[in-house]
Amino acid sequence: MIRLIATITLSRALQHRQAGSTITVDLSKTYQTIDGFGTSQAFQRAVQMSKLPEAEQRHALDLLFSTTKGAGLSILRNGIGSSPDMSSDHMVSIAPKSPGSPSKDLIFAWDGSDNKQLWVSQEAQHTYGVQTIYADAWSAPGYMKTNGNDANGGSLCGVSGATCSSGDWKQAYANYLVRYIQYYKEANVTITHVGFLNEPELTTSYASMRSNAQQAADFIKVLYPTLQKANLSSVGINCCDAEGWQSQAGMLGTLKSVDDMLSVITAHSYTSSPSSPMNTKHKTWQTEAGDLQGAWTSAWYKSGGAGEGWTWANNVYTALVNANASAYLYWVGVQAGNTNSHMVHISNGKVEASKRLWALGQWSLFVRPGAVRVGTSGSASGVKTAAFRNVDGSVAVVFLNSGGSAAKVGVKLASGGGGGGGGGGDKAKAWYTDNTHEAAELDASVADGVASANIPSRAMATIVLYPAGSASSASKASRPV
Amino acid sequence: MRFPALQNAPNALSLAGVAAALAASDAAAPTQAHISLAVDAATTYQTIDGFGFCEAFQRAHAIGNLPAAPQAAVLDLLFNATAGAGFSILRLGLGSSPDSRGDHMNSPQPAADPAAGFAWDGDDSGQVWVAQQAANRYGVATFYADAWSAPGYMKTNGRDDQGGWLCGVRGEGSAAGTLCAGASWVQAYAEYLARYVQAYIGAGIPVAYLGFLNEPNLIKPYATMQSDGYQAAEVAEALSVSLGGLGLSGVQIACCDAQGWSMARTLLAEMQDAGAEDLISVVTTHTYKGAPAGPDGPLNTTARVWVTEISPIMQRLGMTQTWFRNGSENEGLTWAVNLHEAFAVGNASAYIYWIGVGQANGTAPADNSTVPYYTIGSTYWASAHFSRFIRPGAKRIRVEVESMEGSNPGTADTTGTNVLASAYANKDSSIVVQVVNNRDQDVTADVPVAVPAAQSITSCEADTWVTDNTKKFVKVDAGMALRRGMSILLPSRSLTTVVVKCR
């Protein structure tokens, strides 16, 4: 008798171990809304894509934006060119020649290409359904600046502390940005956000313009009404793409004066990465990060190096969970070159994706625009977890297993939460990325309202719950190998 | 060979031209060629020992005799690693002549008389002074002492010029018609050279490399001694013993200062056949003559290879300040190509010019003369581009020139050899890229610099220097941040050096 009881006890314990750790998702506990994940083809990287053979062009676009054949990225960041021409990798401006005075009309020279970004944008929006297009100027054209050059710093003429003999160019710069948005609109591409600075605390020998928070506020006070008057109030003003999360946070105090005119606070990860939330009511996006000097690696995990996919999957996690970021962008999507500045490599007329692309993809494919990060309780040893409720009602639960062995995890919705936990008819599917898989299907079973899966070591996996009665359908029905 | 004196070019090393260069870049036509120079610091090749020159055959007096101000300026041009070329190697000619007539290098032991002994004069044809300046004021640490010949009494022809062999080497010395009288002077020559090195060390010059031949195929009216590789092997053997005997086994033996690459190949093969390869630490060669004269590929050895002498003397054009006109051997751009080939094709570890500073024909100007004291030849600028930034101990690393145009961006540049790139990683982790644009067209280059995964980088900056027909060694981009990748302009017919520092 005793032995039998012991057996029962053991098997229950065994069952518990086999069931692994259970994560409970609490849909009533909500955090930030997610706008998506993305990248850029600025500085003529789009031109490089356009020179590929046609089949490879499609392959490259698929890798970036397709939800069935690629990473399903949902945000594109374009560079609004400020240069006189396309020499080197400069982005030519839509108004490269000075009209002589800010009171004269700008001399527009729209080439219908915008450094080939228009083509990428059209594909993103119309072929792949990308809805967030962020047009960001690294600088105003040189003739609007104190130094007469679109590179090497200098400030916009007319902001506090920046006077030019030619006059105040704030309104002209605002008109210029509006016209850029209109050209895109005329070409059937909807720009949803506009920025007028990039790393404004840094003077560089490529397109760069200096601005402190006060100067940014000065310009926003002009740009905002200009957008309104042009019927472009739907276009959000982003600021200020600082070099690091902390340096951007430092600008927020002074930007309070234009708080209601701002849309999204944007920052990069170079000098400090997103590790804590910014003190703002606005959404915050991490708009540029990358392992710029690391030698090209396409690996997911070898040693935890700066260029490996696993590292970036975790970087995104920290930004979303610790810093409440609403979006995460890797610097460049597709280009040639032997560093990790980009996610997809052009070589000999062919493209090759690194696992950095799939790191973003494992996020982007299942945490779709409009998703809300929600609360979780419970944990599995060595496994980081986060959960998101998509607009269609599906719940994506993300796992990153940094342990040396596979982890069995289970996830359920808290009873009483929208979508109903524990009820029958709930479905779940799972996908994962690791050294040998790219958003590949992972076995997930549902029993007693708990969806379970075995997360391999150093893998990122997403279990998507489709609660009965929700409008969701699998956003990823199947994936070709 | 003699060269005209150096001339002071006031703006040579200034920042003048920065604004002009930037403006030129902005105004450049969009149709210029576009390439990528993909630098891969994780793939390494040979170690670089340095760059230098020689002041043998009494050329050292040209520097020694200058008044203080131009003398200091010339020494700075040669050795100052911040404001000048930062040369780090000095080749010394070990004298073999009975006296100092003409430009002969007198020997410390000019006669066979044992009573005379080794009479070190502390001057060695003016070279001791130059070497002391280099070592004491500039920290130059690499001195290569090389004998053109043994003194005449050790040779089959009884004189230090007009060729002839060292008595006692294989096949030479015991035959009738030589002046060796059956005696072998191989060990004596080795002792003599070891003593010579010891004397230099005693004068505060840490000679660490020793050669005992120069262009051993030649018979000339200056110090020349003939040798093949087998004979050289015998001398190297003896030298190794003599050096050890004086406690100088740290001095490395170099051989054989061949006149050209193909001759170096032959001498090397013969020494290997004789089993003497491990006696030689550095394989030395010039690149004047041969089939080929210059490198067409690495030499077949694991020892370091140095180009120990070369200058544009074959076409007899003299020194010029022209950077590029028609590709003549004395033009600076030609020199940049030579440097590229030595390191990227020949896997050389050092490049040593023939004479650094020589006296022009005629007398030095009087004090109130308006004639400048020195002129700088265009080969100097090419040498300085390499030498100032590629420091001793650097390793050559991989760089690929790729086309960014047409329907196949990212393919290897098949348009020919007219953009030549080599790259180096210094011990301080800075990366140096040397690019020769030998086209008549400006070229823009993306320069992605990939560092090994183990290095954790937060940011990188790059500085760029350019020499072409319009500017000499001008810094055109200072502290360029590599945030979004670097793109540089390579003017037509230019040498561009990019120095990347990451932290």
C-alpha cells in the first residue's frame, strides 16, 4: 500500500516536472502598446538593393517584410536626404539648391526615387502591408544651417542661439519636410511619422545637424502648425533620435514645452541602451541599434557575441520589458559589406540573412502592430518571458531560454481574463528560432487550458494562444522551409 | 646613388586643404565609381617590422653637415612619428674599404696585419651619428648592419670592389689564380662582422640584424662580393658561431640582399638546399632587377622577408617632386604601388629605401642664400603614408575591393588592378588602410571595418590622409565617426591612408 501511494505521489511529481513551469498571463494588467519592429535602407542602401538581380530584389524584400517568408518587419525608417547630390553614399535632398533666402520659395527637384527609398516604401506598404513609415532627416540642407553644409554639425538657422545672415530658416525647413511627405503621398505612400534630427548631440562628417532640446522645441513649434495647415495632422512628430536612451531622456524636461505636439520619443542604443522607461506619456521607440564594427556573422548563438541573433533577441526583450519601448529598429536591413551593421548581406549579387534578422523576426511575426504588453506571473528557471495581446485577440507569449538545456514551459490565461482560460476550444501554436531554425513551428500541446512547449536551450520561442471566441486566426499558418 | 638635397615644403604636413577637400567631395560628380573596401581584422597575414632607409657610402655626412635648424627639420621629417615619416629602421653599411677616399666606407680592420687589430673609429662614415640621433632622440630600435663586401685581403681578388669571393667558401680560394693562398677567411670574416656589431652596440646603437652580402651577383667598381646561396650558407654558419662567441646570439642573421625578387628566390632555394634556412631570421632582397625584379608572390619561406633596398635609379631620372605624370619609376604614386605590392603581394615585413638623405651635386648654400637647404622627393610622401601609421609589430590584415555598381553589388572588383588596397592592424588595435587609386577617375569607397568578435566596440573614429597632385599628406577628415559606416572619396591618382581607432 505504501509503495503504491508513493508511486502515485511520484508520478504526480513527475507529471509536474514534465508539465514544467507554468506562466500565467494576466490580460487585465496592461503596459505599453507595441508599434512594431523595423529597419532602414537609408544612405543609398536601398540603391544597393535595387541593383540586385530581380529575383534577389524580391528575396530581399521578402526577408524584411514578408510574414510568411521573412521577418515580417512592420516599420520602415527612411532618411530624408539633405545632400547636394548622390556622390559617395549621400542622400540627395528634394531641394538641393538654395533659393538664396528663406523668404523665397524652395527649389524642389523631386526625382521620384528618393535614393531608392520610395521603391522600398511602396513595396513595404502595398505588397507587404507595412503601415508605419517613419521619415527622418539627419540634417536640413546646408543652406538652412549655420555652417552652410549638411555635414559636420552646425545648427538650423533661427533656433535659439543660431543666427545666420541669410535669416531664419525654420519655416522653410518645416515647409521642406511637409513637401517631402506630400511627394510620398502623391506616389501613394503614407508617411506616418516625421523626424527632423538624428543624433543631434554628435557632429559627424556625414549628414549631421546639432540641436539641444530647446532648439528642437523651437522648431517643433513651427513644424506642428505647418503640418496642421497642410492637412497632415495624422503625421506624428518624432524626436530626437539621440545617440543613446539616456541622452534622449535628458532632453525630455525641456521638450515638455512642446509635449502636446510630439508623437513618439525616439532614441538609439549606441551610448546607452534602453534599460529603464523614459519619463514621458508618449510612446518611446528604439530607432537605431547595431553591431556596427563586428565582423559579419550570421550565427544565432556561438559565444554571446555582439553580432549574434540571440544577443539581439535579448536586446529587444530588455527594451520592451525593462524600458517599455513600443518599437525596436535595427540600423540597416540589407546592404553589402562585411560588418554586422546590417541584418541581410549582399554579396556577389545574392542576399544572405543573418540570425539578427530572425531575432527581430521572431519578435515581429507574432507581436503585431497594436499589440499591448500584458502582465505575466510564474517563471521558468533561466527563461525570460513576456506576453502581448494582439489586436485580433491572440496572445503571443515570448520565451528566451538562456539555460544550457531545454525548458518545458506551459502558459495559460488567468481565469476571468478576456478570451477565457481553461475552457475547451482554445488553440495554441508555437514557433521558435535558434541555431538551426528560423521561426520554425514548434510542437505545442494544449491540455486543461495550458499550452505547453519545450523550449530548446538558447532559443527564442513564441507560443501564441488563440482563445476560443476571439477573432484571431494564426498570423502564421505555415512557413515554407 | 646620389640624390639632390631635400627641400622644405612649408605646407607639407599641415591641415591646409581640409575645407577644400570637403568642398570637392560635395561637388563631386555623382557618376564616379563606387567600391567597397571590406576590411576584415580577424584575418591576419605577416607581421610588419617597419620602414626605413640607409645613409651608407658617406651619405650620412649630408645630414651631419647641415646647420642646426635644417638638420633638426630633416631628422624630424625622417624619424618623427607624429609630424614626419616615423621611420623605424636604419640600414648601416659595414665598411670594407682601406680608407675613406671618395665615398668609400672605411673598414675598422683594413689590413691583414694582426697587430693592427679592430680599430673602431666611432664614426663609421658618419653613420654612428645618424644612428645615435635615431636611437636616442626618436627611439628607433631596429638597426640592420649589412656588409657589402669583406675587406679585400679576405677575398679571392684581394680588393673589396670588383666582385670576387670570400676566400674559403665552397669552390673558391684553393684554386690557382686567387689571392687566398689556400687560406679560408670564412671564420675570420664572421669574427670581423661580430666585432663590428659589438662596436656599434658599444656606441649605444642596438644592432639586432646583421647581413654579410649585398647584391652578390654584381661585379662593380664599388664594394661588391660575389656569392651563391650555398656559399652564403657556409658564412651564415660561421657567423652564428662568432656571434655566439661574443655573447651576441640575439643578433639575427639576414641574407642575402639579392638584387631582385627572382634572384632572392634562387639564393633562398640554395640556402634551403644547404640546410641553412633556420640560420637565417630575415630573408633580405632588393627589387631592382630580375625576372621578376619585384614581388610576384611571396617567397617560399616562413622567415620574415624584408625589402632592404630600393630606389628609382634604374631609369636614371633622378629625384622628382612630381606625384603622378606618366607613371615613371621616380613618381610618388609609383612608389605607393611598389609599397602596396611589397606588402600585399610579396608578404614583406619591412621596406627600406636606398638613401634617405643625400647631397645634391654642388656645395651647400651659404648662410644668406635663398636656396633652400633641402628638397623632398615625391617618393618620400608615399613612404611616409605607410611608415607613420603602420607601426612595428603591426599585422597585415585582409581587405577586399568590391564593386558596388552594376547588377552585382558586392562582387570582387574585376575592373583591373587600378584600385589597390592593403590593410594593417597595429598593436594598439588601430587599423590602417592604404588605398592607391591609380585611375584617372575619382572613386568613392565604403569602408566597412570588421573587427574580431572578441573585441567589444562602443564607437570608432577614422582619420584620412591623402596625397595626390594637388596635396601632400593632408589630413582630409579628422575624427570621422563611423556610426553608420564610413564612406570616403579616393581622388584620382592618389594614395589615401585611413586610420581607424575603435574603443
